Amino acid sequence: MVQEALTNTLRHARASEAEVLVSIDDAEVRVQVRDNGTGGGSLPRGGHGLIGMRERAGLLGGTLTAGPREGGGFEVAAILPVRDRP
């Protein structure tokens, strides 16, 4: 998901900066990819990157949101549950 989100930043956002934030606790992993791009202010069209990321998150029991950030840029954020390890 991080790789796909950063690829989208390069292809669509015309961003000069991007950041990846990852946090984990006993219940979930949170992943955020943010950029400062100016790419049109709406979801990119023509590809399946965001759809695929949402599907992968759903298969893991999580969620993914993506959209313009207040003040500019774009953010992809995933919340994935932590599963018990055998």
C-alpha cells in the first residue's frame, strides 16, 4: 500500500514532498502517506491503484481512505487489524 501510494504521488500529485507515517499498537496498524501535491484536487482517474489498495485492506479486515487534504495535498490512510500470531 505504501509503495502504491508513493507511486501515485509521483505520477499524479506534482508533489515536492511526501511522508509515510506508520504506527502500531495491540489492536491495529495505521499507515498514512501524505503529500503536498497540487494534482487536481480529486481522485486520480484511469488506474486501479486506489481500488486495489482498498481491496487489499478489506481482505485483511481493515479500511482505506484516500482524498485531498485540507490545506492542500493528498492523503492515503489505512487501518489494519493486528491478528494474533500462532
